[in-house]
Amino acid sequence: MTMENNTAKKSTELNLLKLSLKQDTRIEAKGQDGLLFSNQGNFFVIENLRPSTCTALKLLENNKYTKTELGSIAFEQEGYNGLNYLNLHLDRLEKAGYLAYTLMDNNTVFCSYEQMTGATGFCTNQISQQFRLSKFAFIRREGAHFLLESALGQARIIIYDQRVLGLTSLLSTFTTKEALIGEQHINTSILEAFITLLHTGEFLEFEPVVNTPSPEELWSFHDLLFHTRTRYGRQNYNLGATYRFINRIPPKKASRGEAGALAEVYLSVPDPKEMHLSESLDHCMGKRHSTRAFKGLDLQLLSMLLYRCLRIKGSQPYAVANAAGNTEEIETLSAPYPSGGSMYELTFYITVYECEGLEPGFYQYNAFEHKLCLLQRKNKDTDTMMWYARACTGSEHLPPAVITFAADFERMFWKYENMAYAAILKNVGVVFQTLYLVATDLGLGACAIGNGNIETFGRLTKKTVLQESSVGEFILGNHL
């Protein structure tokens, strides 16, 4: 194919991509020469618009014009000044996340391409290698449509036509455009334009010419998705304290303990004089280390550790508002350790194996009243909890006790959007260090654990994984 033919072919493909508004975006007039763009509680205002720019931007609602065609409209009215001014504001709108490229032909809409960050720069080079769908790509449902996304890329594709879905299903193995043309009952230009979108959005991986290691090999799908979707830079989903459930779901207060405990053990409160006998922070940080061999656990030291690290010191109401101006009052707490937004969503359970003065079993620590509530006596599930704790530390013996951190997801998810779980894990790390330092000061052995069994934990608490689940584990015991 000659360069001229190739350029003409790519021009045909791009002409099938109509510049349009992102799904659920609305335009409203603002004053005499301004426009307000809104989408799911987010707003973008452009004021002091030239008449040609205002005309062209309003046409985005029609899904009928390419970027070149909109530019022609502005050029006809105000020449190069109008064209340049339009391109400036189109670039601003796209970077703000309000524009999409809709692939359509003869009034049939196939899919819509949305660049989530930055401006779209289409990959127009011919693909010479075989390709397949990236291992980081995934399809999920949102509303009435399927979305194609990638943990690696910065774009998403909304699928409107089942032929596009069928085409995507053929990309599980390496293939070529020529092979796909023979498989699908779809216009060749549409197919090639869709492949261009996949290439542009980093949805594809290519058959390597030379088999050399790449950074992508080190990343699993779940790790990269978690990383890129809970931080700014590669996506434009709402992120942070959006309070999106105001007027839909009442905010949840922190649990004051479980009803129906088999027994309650009120723990002693340390004497203030004892609290002032601590070693220096520098000393504790220098001596801190993980311990994996123990000799039982002293209940008095456990009580001091829980009081100094995990007790709730107080609560207070706090007024909040969302982007729509709706208001609500939530409960914030205070404790010896910091917690994002003062939500203190973590609840602490202790599986006891060997602690003088405590019956072996599964306890919840009531941080408001400084007491332990026995929820389950020693059974198969408590044994499993201890087995995982031993296995995850590589120890030969079961630890005397395991503190399990559980997250009350409703409290965090009501406030935070798309980063709540990441914030929970940060809070877990804070508590790890707090427990380590105080355990070191008390002369206790301690070790943070990297994993645990959420199903076993759920059977012990009788709560679903969506309500409250384990997110961290920490073992304790007396030094040998």
C-alpha cells in the first residue's frame, strides 16, 4: 500500500469517529456567551465564547460531526481565529473529561471512546505485528452497556453494538486485521477504526519480535488496576470524600459491640503513672523487630497494649456536604492512632490460643468500653485462623494470639469514592506500626502478617464479606 493510500485509508477510519459529549454529559447556556457542561455532579464552565465556538460546541450533542467538520464550521464563520479558538476549548473540554469519540456509520452507533486523562492522540501507524487483547484489559457492565477498560491505559470504550463485543471476544489469541475481517460480519472500515481505538487506548499487546523481559510481566492485573484506579493521573473517576450517598443511605455510626456475647471480660485500665514509664520513641523504633517464637501471652500486657493503642477516646458529630449541596451529619471518632477522615472504620478481633486468664476462642475488642467479648469458643474456625497465622509467618508453632483488623466497609464507602479500600489499607499500616512500637515498649513479641482467610473470618463473625471483612492480622505473645 502506498503512503497516499494509507493516509486516505486512515482518514476514512477517523471520519467515522464523531466528536461527541461523554455519556450523561449535559450542556446549558450560562449568560450571554457561556456554556455549562455537567456530568454526574461535576461541572465545567466556559465563558466569553466567540459566536462560532459557541455554535460548534452546542453541536457536540448531535454526535454527527467529526472534529474536522466542527472546525470547518468555526472557520467559515470566523476564519483561523475561530478555528484556533474552537480547538483551544475542545482541548480543554477533552482534558477535563467531557468529550468522547463515537464510532458510527449510517446512524448505527458501534462504540464510544473516552480518553480519561489528557487529549487523544490517535495511533495511525499501520500495525505490522500480530496482536491480542492486553492481559490488563477487562469488560464490565455500567448501566445498560458494557465498558472495555484497561488497568494500563487511560481510556475506556463504551460498547453499544454486540458486533463490537463479538469482535473483542476474538482477541484472546494473537491475530491480524486481515484474519478478523474474515471472521466478523462488520464493515471493514468500522473494524479498522475499532482496532485503531484499541491501539490508541493501550488495549492491545503485540507479539514480541525479540523475547525480552518487560515491566508488564511483573504486574498482575489486580495489582495494576488497584494502583491506577485509586490514584490520580490515569483515570477521571470521582475520587475522595464525595459523600455520594447523602439523601440515599443514612451514614452509619461506629459499632459499640456485638449483642449476644458468650462472655465479657472487662480489662484493667493502666495507671497513669505506668503510662509515663515508657521508653523513648527513638528507643522503641530502634528495638522494634518482628518475633515469630513465643511463650504464651500475659493478659495484663495485652490489656495495656489494647488500651494504649486501640481504645476509642471519644466521638463527635461532623457536618458534611456533597457537590450537589446536600448536607448530612456523620460521626467522627478519636483514638491513639490516626485514621483517614477520623472515620475509624477498623474493628479489632482477637483469636486466643494461649493466654492465662482468657478462655481460648474468638473475641471482639470493644474499644469504647475497653473489654473483650467472647463471640466463639475454640472451634474448627478458630484453629484455622491460628493455622493461617502460623503458615503466613513460616513458624513451626501456633502463636498465642492473633489480632484481626476488620473494616466496616459501609462507614468508609459512604464517605469515600473509588479510594476507600486504599485508605483502609493505609490505616492498617498505621495501626501495625502503633502496635509494634507499644509492644516493644511493653516487652511483648509481635509480628504483622501479610494475609489471612476472609471466609474463615466471616464464619466467625457471621457477617458477609461486603459488610465487614478482615484486612490485616497481627500476632502477639511473650518473648521466649
